Amino acid sequence: MRKAGICGLVLLFFAFATLTAACGGVSSTATATDDGNPERAIQNKGSDTLVNLALAWAEAYREIEPEVSIAVTGGGSGTGIAALINGTVDIANASRAMKESEIEEARKNGIDPQEITVAIDALAVVVNLANPVDRLTIDQLADIFTGRITNWQAVGGNDAPIILVSRETNSGTHVYFLEEVIRKGDSENTDVFAPQTLLMPSSVGITSEVQRNPNAIGYDGLGYTDPAHEKLIAVARDANSPYVAPSVATGADGSYPIARALYMYTAGAPQGDIADYLAWVQGAEGQAIVAELGFVPLPSE
Amino acid sequence: MAAANQPLDASIPPDEIAERRWGELIIEGVIRVAGISSIVIIALIFLFLLREGLPAFLDIPLRQLFGTRWYPIEEMFGLLPLLVGSLIVTVGAVAISLPLGLTTAIYLGEIAPPWLREILKPIIEVLAGIPSIVLGFLGWIALAPLIQNLGAPTGLTAFTGSLILAYMSLPTIISIAEDALYAVPKEYRDGALAIGATQWQAIWRVVLPAARPGLMIAVMLGIGRAIGETMAVMMVTGNAANIPSLGSGIFFQPVRTMTATIAAEMGEVAQGSLHYSTLFAIGIVLFLISFAINALAGRLVGVEGLRRSRGGML
């Protein structure tokens, strides 16, 4: 938790020298290990959505395999895929699947891209169990969370005010919801959350408010929701599309609109260090980091 | 012991006196440094706040800084909702804790029999030691659903925060106010009763005015506790950076306080960014507010009042 008060600032002031010294110590040890063993490097580039997750994986993996160094850079899914096609990276990160045209291009260069799903990024919209509303479109969600709709009656519910619940602005989930639901993925759109939105410092804050307030609506990573105590709203892309309830399955197959699989692409079937790394990413340890960063882990068979 | 009663010059050789003088000088020096150090630390804190927070005042147009929207990730840095939020929560807390705290202190100091006082006073002092996060948790789990059942749109409101803060500042107010009443000489009461005043008249007309400076300090410390509290408030006020609409429901709407904003956003903000310096700017505003409260307390108590209270205690 972040409990920095005024006294924290003073502490910060005095801790500066110590911190700098500590950082110096860490980097010098790292150089010593590098010198001792020949490094095997993996180049990893792409999606900005994935970049923090990829960095966390790379850092954690370094402790397991110190000889393998993974260099992670962002730049966007397109950049990563382009680099894979040109053969300049070993792993491309992408928050969308490769297009047919891109795959063809890669094959022309003698590269056979292999898709590996590494995590799922899905958000469930939750309301109180007593709320009669059980399905909403993305447009309705956008209207609700920007404050254009303020009464449940407008979306087929009771005549009651809508209480908006969200994560704090520094949460990645908040930003994802802002970009994908409120702004519907349109980068020109400048809509933001209504000012009366309750901002919760934790997922538990959202869950507890939704569970006890019959008029509350919130959203949260699927992994944090509890279908026994709150209602998960079925969401439709637009009024003509089917309403889909959030689940790991509908998140993974792409039918749930506020979810997307996150991929890593390799040139040809992964081998050696890359295969070991990807297996670790998809394994229990890698997926634990996925959950830590607020993404949906892959379903464990 | 006998030697100590003799004049120093007669019993101690001159070089030893010089040594003692040196010793005294060192002790005096240490005490002086200790006395000044707190002033130096406060000055350092303020300088540090200024250095980190000043860019916000320079880089953000004032009109935006006093705008009505706080949404830092989209570069909306309006401090007004946060100021209003802190104000509402604090005013609510003071409105609850002031009458409750002062009447409790009067009961304890003037009316309660000594044996009851001996039981109650330590218990109230124990209350002061309850960590604020525990009270916040209590407010979140128990108080918020209660407030919601009273008809508020959500249990996480300014009033919920005020209740928790009032409870938190009560021990401070009671303890200090009771000490102030205790310092009023017994002769004042006896005199009042002797000329035929009732107990209530003696308390209202004689004891309370005599204890005024101490009571004022109790109130100011209580307010200071309320406005600076962070974690408990963050848990129960909903943190919506919204300016509540005026009216009877103003206390029953979610608000976001300045302290909660700093606590919630400091951890993830990029160092040196505009958002970062704006959080420090909020710190400056908080610092100035507490400074103003102290200055006001000084003015209200007044030099005359301070002298009287000292005279009373002697």
C-alpha cells in the first residue's frame, strides 16, 4: 500500500543517500556475474500493454537462469510484429492476433510465426445481486461511467441512482477500462470517468461496495470477482451483438468484448532458451506474475 | 549534604569552578541545539515541499489549479474538489467532536465523583492509542453499511469520515480540556459557590472562562488531528473527486480529501512529473492550513490568556 504522508516525505529526504548507495551496489554485482558467464540474449519487443508484464517475467526469470538475458522493449504490437517479420527479434509481444497479411509477409521472409497465448486481459463489470439489470452494451457502459446516464431506469433497472465504483487512476485496470469501454478504443475520444465515481484503492474496495450497495456498478479483473456474491454483467459489443457473460473461456476465445488474449510470437517453433522461457511463462510461476499484475492467468488444465 | 549548603567559592578550588562553568556551557549548548533543531527540521520540511511542489504552481495555470476537476492522468489538476472534500470532512468531525468532547471533559472534571473519574480518564486515554487504520477498518466494515441504511446513496460518505475522525480526535480534546479545567484553582469554584451560585453557574460563569486558553488548545489540536488524518479517511469517504452539491445532503456524499489523494497517488507517480509536483503542492496547501490553524489558535488564546493560564497553574 501507499501510505506516504508528510513524515514519509521527510524520510524520503533522508533515505536518498542510502538508496543511491544501494543501487550502486546492486549494479556492480550484476556486472560481476555477466563477466563470469557468457550471456545468451533473447530480444523481446512489442505491445505496450504487455511491456510491464514482459519486464516482470524477464526480471523474475533472470533469478532462475542468470545466464539468459532478456531485453524487453515496447513500441506497440505492430512494431513488435514488424520486427519479427524482419527477423530482428526473437519474441514479439502483441495484444492482438497477427493479421493474415502479416503472416504471409513473414512466410515470404522464410519465417513461420508461432502464436503463444501468455495471458488474458479481461475485465468483468459487476453489480449487486439484487440489481435486476444483468446485461449492458458497451455504449450503455460508456454512458453510465461518464455520467450521461445516472439512473438505473434508463438501462431497464429500478428507479434508483447509479453509484459508480472504479479503481484509482494509477491502476492499469482503470486506464484499460477508460480506453476500451469509456472511449471505445477511439484514441480521439476524450471522455473520462464522471467526477462522482468512487475511486477505490484496492479490488476488495470495489467488491465490498458492490456487494452491499444495490445501486453500485463496478468493474474488476475477472480473477478478483466472486460470482456467488456479486452479479457479473453480460456485455455486448453493440445493440445487435449477442450478450456474453465474462469467463476465462469467453475471455480467451474473444467473444467477451472487454477481454483480449495477450500473445507472444516466435519465428518458427521455439527452441532452446526461448522454448524454456516460454514454457516457464506459461507455467505456474509465470502465471502467478500475470495475476500479480492484474491480468487473467491462462486456464490451468 | 552539609557541604552543599556552603557557598561554592569557599569549598571548591577556583580551577574546579572553571571546569563546572565549561560543563554548564556545554549543557546549555546541547539544550539550545535541541530547542532549535525542531525549528530547523520544520524549515527543512517546508523547503523540501517548496522545492518539489513549486513547479506545479509555476507550470499549471492558476485557473486550472483551482478548477473543479481532479483527474491527474489526463492532466486535469483542479484542487478545488480536494480542498472542499477536506473541509467538509473536517467541519463535520469538529461539529461532532467539539460539543461531545467538551461536555465529557466538563463532566469528568467538574461533576463526576472522583472514583468514576479515576476509571474513565485512563479508558479515554487508551482510546487515543487505537491505530487509525483499525478505526478506518471498523468504519468501512461496520459504519458504512449503517450510513447506507440511513438512506445515503452509498455508505462511503463525508459523514462516515467525519464520524471516524470525531471519534479519533475525542480523546485528545477530552484529555487536554479536562487538564485545563483541572488547572483552574479550587478557590474560584469555592468563591462562586460561597456567593450563592449554583454548580452550573459556577461552571459556566467562572470555571470555563478561566480555562478558556486550555480549552482552545484542546479544540485546535482536535482539528489538527482531523485534517491531517489519512488512512482511515481514505477507507471510508469513497474518494470521489466531486464537489458535493449544496444542501442538506452535503455531508452524505462521497468526497476525496487532500491527504487521501497524496496517499493514493504518490506510490505510482513518475518522479519529477507534473502530477508528482502537484501532489507536493497539495502538501504545501495542507502545511499552510495547519499553520493557519495554529496561528489562529495563538490569536484566540492571546497573550493575556496565556498569562492567566500560567498564573492559574502556579
